[in-house]
Amino acid sequence: MPSPNIAFLCSSLSFGGLEMNLVKIAAWMRQLNHAAKVFTIENSPIFNYARENNIPVATIKKHRKYYDFQEAFKLLKLFRHR
């Protein structure tokens, strides 16, 4: 059975417990041989933290907080492309 692809999405420009835990969980999933990747804003604190911890990162644009369907469809294409 192939390992699942897991995408972690975080568009936050903050850096606190939520963002740190997201990267830690992504690292844990990779240790379990799952293909985990973080989708985040380029040069954001979580982008840099994920790269420092050797987690694959894909960049996204900052989007509206709610109901940004156009960006949601772009993300869907990114997920399927992988």
C-alpha cells in the first residue's frame, strides 16, 4: 500500500504554537514514511521554520480569510499535481 500524501496548509504570518505544531506533525508524518508537505506563504515564519527542519514546502499567495473560492481551486490543482 503506498503511503498517503499529506498537505498541511497555513497562510498565517504569525508564528506561535499552532504553526510550530504543524511543522512538528509534518516531520512526524515524514518519519512514518508519509509524503508530507507544507503549503504556506513564501518567507513567512512557518515557511522558514519548515525549511530549517527539512520539510518540503510549496508557496501559496496570501488569500482572503473566508470564502476565497478562486484560491481554493488553485490549491486543489496543486494538491492533485503532486
